[in-house]
Amino acid sequence: MQKNIVLLYSAVVLLYMLLLMRVYSLSFSSDLTQAATTQSTYTVQVTTTRGAIYDCSGQRLTETESKQVASISPSVEAMTVLAENITGPQRSAVLEQMRKGKPFLCQLGQRQLYGEGITAFSVYDRYGSHPIAPHILGYLDYENKGVAGIEAAFDEELSSAGEQVLVRYGVDIQQQPLQAVEPVVTGSSEPVQAGVMLTLDKDIQQLTQVIASQMLDIGAVVVMDVQNGDLKAVVSQPEFSPTAVAESLDDENAPFLNRAFSAYNVGSTFKLAVAAAALEQGIPPSTTIDCVGGIEVAGRMVYCHNRAGHRETDMEKAIEQSCNPYFISLGQKTGAESILTMAANMGFGRASQLAEGMVSSAGNLPEIQEVSSPLGLANLSFGQGELLATPVQIAAMVSSIANGGYSVSPRLVLGWTEDGTAVETPPQAQQRIMSGQTAAMLRKFMIQVVEEGSGTNAKPSQGGAGGKTASAQTGTYDQQGEEIVHAWFAGFFPVEEPRYAVVVLAEGMESGGSYGAPVFRRITDQILLLEQERKGE
């Protein structure tokens, strides 16, 4: 009997020990720990931050405007505060959320509310109410991933630099917040400092956007530093809103197309490249023709825009008045090979990789066999035919003339910065593509265009400028049977020590002098005022 009692006692002790071991094992199970944590907390996601995008001087292009949001834990005090400060449909929605009894996120706009159960944050809009350079920055999808532009090119880096901002509440089994337990906030809603730095100048970009929106229906504007090819402003019209992408999807004017990076017929702006090739060949600028309003090429009459003719015309007058017969004659003297070589050195026919996935079109620089016929060479000589180029390429051509004869490579990205301070960038290699004398001669001719020629509407209020007008035929026709013509103005300023090239494209507007030149003037005047303000003048 005593032996049986001992055995029974031992069995009970063994079972108790096994039970203790099982409880101990379960208490350290990661699965159960996770389940317990999930059941005892409720998480509200406030926002997800992202790496910044800066201009060339460290000014932010993103996160420039903030709004107030609050994570609300339902309580009598929180309900009272919200009911007193929120009106209209939002008030009804907020009170409905309160009745559900679970924590929720509330948009406050610019209101700052405080009270028990209200955890407030300043949350920064990625693009703000007036987005800067949307065609360059791009936009995000619903998962906060970059879809286009710099957002897509640097998506991994920009995403990694940011974090989620969360508020965790202690809750009971019915997911009701425990008022005695303070919520735990993880992450910061303040703007991230690390990010990518661009060549854009925020102030120049903004003023260019405003002017383009007022003066261009469809087109583009590029502002370039003539010394190094840095893009200071890139504008494409019409724009789209990166915060309301769906609204632009069906727009027949294709607002998502970056026209500054797209190829177009360039017309008479190309006469600058032809003149450069001729001068480098030793053809004197005093070479003249008698422009009678047209010139016969291979049995076909090619007309000047001035059907009455410019009469005796030298190179200066031909550029000043944009005389087609003169340049057809000049092209025959210069030869297709020299013209194509000069154009290639200026950047025609070559795409520009501006960032990962961001490429400015190569356009089309015809092959030598395509322009070997008299008519093919004639078309090339005044910028018609198969020749296509982007506003960026035209800006690079103007820059090479303005900087004394050196090629430039268009650049958009300076590099990554940890705190928004300047990024050290190696100087870009430059190649002399024309003599300083040739460049000086072309600048003189372009100044005459603005002072007395077809581009007088481009003359700035101070500082002077040089430029070239163009009305580029496209070979396509509208519904009324009229040929679509694009208006261009491409120029540099100021006259003394030029700093910027500005190229204006107005789709379907025919006259560069009437539609492109006034935009150029407005932009140059505003940039000069900006520079004076920066100098404190």
C-alpha cells in the first residue's frame, strides 16, 4: 500500500514538472509572442517619409509645405476638441470614427489641436500645392514608389533614406484603447535630410514655370548654364499634377510627355550650326548672294520666307533676317560632311543620359547619304527635312557658341548628399569644336538678330542678348489642311560674359519672333532681377 502511494506521488510530481516545462516553452514561443503583441496593440500609420530632392544650392524641391494630422484615441476630451474645431462633412466622418472606438488618423489641415487622446504631427506634402519641375521629379504610386523621373531613377536610395511613422496603442481584447497606457510613436515625420542634388536652380525653375504657363499652351523651355551644360530649368507645357495623376491620363495634349527631352523639327535654329561649319571651313562672312525670294535647287524652287527677297545678303544679314536661299547656297559651298560633323560635335543625333531611365531623345541627324543629293543638302542647310532635335540639344548648340567654342554635355544630377550640402562634382571634359573667332563672330550675328533682326521681341530690358528665331515646318497637317509649324527662339544672355542659354519651343505657333521671343524676354528679365536680388543690388 505504501509503495503504491509513493508511485502515485512520483507520477503526480512528474506530470507537474512536465506541465511546468510546457508552460515555460510556450512562454518563449515567437509565434505566440507575436500573436499576443498583435492582440494587445493597435497601430495607426501616420505617414512614410522619403529622401529629399534638392536644387543645386541645397534648396528643397520636395517637402516644402506641411499640414497637421493627428492620431486620435477615442476619448471624451478628444471628441469635444474635434467637435469644436471641425465642421461640415469631415465632422460627421470624425464622429463616426469616434463611435467605432478604435484609434484613427485625422487630417487637420493647418489647425493645431491638443488634448487627451490627440497625438499631433506636422506631415510634409511631397510636392506641395505648387509642384516644382514635375516632368523632372516625376511622381509616386500608391505604394510610395517612384514611377517616373528622379523619383524612379533614385527610388531605392530615396526609399531607404525614409521611414514609416507609426503610433501604437495598447488595447483590450475588443481592440479598444487602454486610456491608462501611453501610445508609442516610432519614426519621425520631419523631412529627411539625405537625398539627391540636381543641377536645377529652384528660383529659376519656378519663374520659368510661371512664365511658360502664362505664355505657352503647348511647348517647352530649357535654361542651361553655357559653361558646363548644367540644366537650370526644364519646363514642359502642359504640366501634370503629381498628386492627381489620374486627372491627366485622358488629356489629348499629352501632359506626361516631357517636350524638353523630345525631338522636333528645328528649322532655322540649325542655321547657326551651318554658319559655324562654313566659318570653320574658311568661308568668309562677307560672302554674298542676291536673294530674290527663292532659289532653284535641282529644278525645284525653294522659297524664302520673304517672297520679295532680301536682295544682296551676306552671312550677318542672312542670320539676322533668317534668309533661306543664302543658307542653301552656303550649304553647297560648305558641304554636307562638314555640316554634319559640326552638328554631331554640338550634340545633334546623340541621346543624353540624364539619370537612370531618364534619357533626352537623340533626335535625328541624317546620314551623309541622306543629304548627298542637292535637294537633301538644301533642306539640311536651313534645318528642314529629316533633321530632328530636342530643346536640350538646341540649348547645347547655343552654349557652345556663347562659351567661346566648347561643346557641353547636358547634366541634371550632381549626386547624393547626406545633409543637403554641396556635392563635389568633377569638372566635365570640354572639347573645342570651333575656334574662338568663329564663336565670337556667331555671337555678334546673334546679337544683331535681337537688336535689329527677326528677334527684336526677345531683347531684355538690360544686359542684352543674342538669339535665333525659327519657324519649323513639320510635314504634318491639321484638320483644316494647314501645315503644323513650330515656333522656336534660341538665345544666350547677357551679351557680356554670357551665362545662360534659353530655348523656347511653342508647338504649332508658326513664328519664333512672335511667340518664342517674347517668352525669352520675360524669362531673361526675371532671371536678371533674381540675380540682382541675390547680390543685394
